[in-house]
Amino acid sequence: MSSERSRSARQEAQDDIVTAFQVDALDLRGRAVRLGSTLDALLVHHDYPAAVKRVVGEAVALAVLLGSSLKFEGRFILQTQTDGPVDMVVADFVSPDKIRAYARYDKDALAEAEKRNDTSPAALLGRGHLAMTIDQGISANRYQGVVALDGEGLEAAAHEYFRQSEQIPTQVRLAVGEELRPGGQASSWRAGGLLAQFLPDDASRARMADMPPGDAPEGTAPHTLDEDDAWVEARSLMGTLEDVELLDKELSTERLLYRLFHERGVRVFEPLAIGAHCSCSRERVAGVLASFTDEERRGMVQDDGRVTVTCEFCGRTYGFAAEEVLGEADS
């Protein structure tokens, strides 16, 4: 709610939005995202198999949840590098409301995973690392956090990131689904996510147990710390959330949050619309080409005397005459 007055939860469902919320009784703040046509717009440029689309959908939902918290104009870049069939995923969020994404995968490795019926997003990512970068532009340094991907997927990696880097108790839920259409029409895709963080005024209430020491003597008891009751309750409520609720076209974000937190009271703020947008342009591509050495640029010239560059995000192709790339003297 945008004001302090309570009102009934909005009934009509909206897609392609991220919505901030707050549960004061539990010292909880968070965001919920629902994506429909925006996710389709990101996927339509690529001939991804369905299993790869699920991985991209999760990455996009997580990038929007995290990137939409930026209080300045900048970028939030989520990127994986792993040993799984989907060995790289990039989701690039430009504040306040633009998202683009792409994935790289090995067809043979994916086929083997399909034979084993092991195509969950976590299995397809495998093991490696997840990097999350905040870019505030040329006037400020980049900030990057890196966390291991240990075969448990993006949700688990996000939890570990906030545990290690931010020391903020955080719970994340992600869901991606395919909506089949009648009459042989192309299916559409949906993604949803919820992020909740425990942020009490008294920071000592949000203390977390120390990370296990790698050099502790054998038999040393691990350091434990009782969790705050409010955070335990919040996590329990989040645990009741089902994928179908995050993806249901008929269930509004406000109704969903009311279902979860109505006993404690939840404040919901005005949603922010999210759209698919690629920042590539002919000028930007020309600038990238100019960063290569003369020898590298000469190697890019095709038999027809042109250099062609395709954007990995949106699939748009840019063509340049050799003299535009090499200069008159070298063409």
C-alpha cells in the first residue's frame, strides 16, 4: 500500500512487475516479481530448449529481485560460470526497470541430461560460481560478489551470497513455468519470485552463526546461534509458498502476500513495471570493435568484405563494411 491506511488487497493480477512489501510485525522487507510477456520477449530471440528456458527464467527473476533494489541509475549483472550443460547464464538488469538475458549451453551434454531425466535448473547449472556485479557507471567503482554454485541452484546460491557477503538473513523463492496454448500455438513462459529479508532495528537480532572454520581441530563443536523468533516465523511462512502461487495468472501479488502474511499485517507498495530491453546499438558495437587490435579486426573480415556482429542478448545483427572497421588504409 502506498499510504499508511489499510485497504483490501488488489484483486486483479498484473504481470511484468516487481512489488516491494513490508511486514512490520516480523521486521521483514522484501520484493515479489511476476513476469509474463517480458520473459517471452527475452526468450523469443533464441532457440532454447524448454529446460534451458527454465534456467534463464530463474536467472531473470532473481536478477529483477536483486537489481530492483538499486537506489541509483546503474546495472546489476548476474552471471554464472559452471561445469553443467548450461555453462553460462547472464541476466543484465538496468535500473529501474529494464532486463535482458542469454544463456550458453552444450547440446550434447543437455541431451545426456535429458536421457537421465536430470534437467532441473540446478542440475543443468552444475557446479561453478555465481557472480553478482553492481555497476554504477564510469564515475564509480564496480562492486562484485562471488559465491559458489554447488549443484543446488540459484536459490541456494543467493542464500549463501547474503549469508557471506551481506550478513542479512534472506530467503528466496523462484519458480518458472511453461503455459501451453491450444491449437498448436507457441507456448508462453512465466516466472515468479519472492525475496524476504530480516531487518530489525536492533542489528544484534539478525546475527548469524559463523562460517565453519576450515582449520578447526577434529571434534570441535560448530558455532551455533539461536535464530530470532520473528525470522523463524517468516521462514516458516515462506516455506508454505508453492510454485503455482508464484505463477498463477489469476492471483494478484497483493493477494499472494496477503495469503502469506495476513495474520501479521503486510504493507504493499506500488508496483514497478519491468520490460525487456537490450542496450545494444550500432555505435556501441562499433566501439567494441575499435577495442580490438588491428590484426584481430582484420581476422573478422568475411569473404564478402564485411564484418558482421550479432548481439548475444537480443539477436540483432549489425553489419560493417571493412573500411568502417579497418580504416581506408587497411581495407
